[in-house]
Amino acid sequence: MTAQLLTNLTTKTNLAKLPRHVAVIMDGNGRWAKQRGLPRIEGHRRGAKTLKEMLRYCKKLGIETLTAYAFSTENWGRPQGEVNFLMTLFERLLQKELKEMEQEEVNLNFIGDLTPLPQSLQQEMRRSTERTKNNRGVFFNVAINYGSRHEMINACRAIAKKVQCGELAAEAISEDTIAQHLYTSASSDPDLLIRTSGEMRLSNFMLWQLAYTEIYVTDTLWPDFDGKQFDRALESFQQRDRRFGKV
Ligand code: IPE
Ligand code: IPE
Ligand code: MG
């Protein structure tokens, strides 16, 4: 099945219809662990492997950008032990995977307010973005302490300051002005959003950028989301008629 779909996808016509930018809300790690009688953190550990495989698959198919929601501004409300585990996991992953990401030509970026994160994690983030900034194999954005509303507040403040000091006229504010002040200013808007674990909501993710994104929700829990599942999402995307408000 996977091989067959992959063959379909790698024909010229289908490759032309691939999304340029895929965003993913990686949800269901806790439920995956619970189903197996494991602690929630085990689900996060497995989820990290899934993300690594998905990134590799995106590169193989020629998808330009993958954006993954790893930690929301609301996730600080989880038990302290789980939050601490996630922060340590992010840091360890960066240390462990940087070399391979460099070899694979991954251009790594973080979106979100990074300032409240542990100093040692911020240092790893700076190091990894610096080391991968010239890579063009695949663009990989990881959303950590990301919240769309927070992102918009920041954008409003920055734009307001420009207006206040006379650098920008209020009438000149356009969609582009706003897009340029978001964390995602360097990326195109996502073409496809995948959410795992069946929840039909955005949970404060990329509210501006997802205006015309095709949405795919699967009941599969994130640690179980494999290449076969991704093929299904891509197939579904290829069958959509993207009208952008036209006829
Ligand atoms: C997603 O899985 C990972 C993060 C939000 C960090 P969850 O931890 O939300 O898993 P569920 O939704 O509780 O199953
Ligand atoms: C969304 O998942 C955030 C991430 C995947 C990082 P949540 O599990 O936090 O979302 P809700 O609480 O179900 O809306
Ligand atoms: Mg969840």
C-alpha cells in the first residue's frame, strides 16, 4: 500500500500537485501512552521519532517546508513534571540531531516567543539555527511557546511603533505588512494542515496563516502517524478543489 501510493505520488503530475508547505498539529501523545499503560512522557518520546521520520519523508518528496506545533503558549498549564520533561527533550533532541540535520541540508527555525524558555535550550536553539541557516534541502519550522494570538499582539505592537515614529502611515498597513511582522515572515502560508488524534480545532495555531489552508484531521494518534498515513493526507489534499473564494 505505502509503496503503491509512493509510486503514485512520485509520478510527475502528482509531484506537481504536492503541497509546498505542510503544517502539523502533533496531538495525541498522552492518549497513545495511556492506551499502553505508559506515562505520558513516553508518548512524547515516541512522538519525536514520528516527527523525525515525517521531516525525512517531506525532504524525499520535495515538500519545501514543514512546520510542526511542539509546544503552545497554553501548554505551560500542564503539570510541572511534564513541562520540564518536554523542555529537556527539546534540548536533547537538538544536541542529538543537529549533525544529521546538517548532513540532510535541513534549514531549522523556531517560531514562538523563545524568551521564557530555559537559557540552555535557547542556546541550543541559537546554535542550531546558526549552523543550518544556509541549508536549502528542506525548511523545518518548530513552534515552541507558540500562540497565534500572542504572535498577533507582537505584530500589532511592532507595527504601532512604526506608525508612532512616522516610519509607516496607518493607511499603508496591508496584509503584507501584517504577514511580515509574524514569526513566519520567511515562509509561504501552509497549503495543508494535518491534525492527529481527531480533534477538530486549531488550538491557537497559525490563525492568520491558515486562512486558505486545506485541513486534514485523522483519528490516528501522533506517535502512530507514519508514511502510509502521510500518503493518505497528501492524497486527500490532491483531490481538493482550492477555489480561494472564486468559482
Ligand atoms: C501533543 O500531545 C504534544 C503536546 C501538546 C506537547 P498531547 O500531550 O496533547 O497528547 P494528548 O492530547 O493529551 O493525548
Ligand atoms: C495543541 O495540542 C498543541 C500542540 C500540539 C503543541 P493540545 O493538546 O495542547 O491542544 P488542546 O488542549 O487539545 O486544544
Ligand atoms: Mg493534546
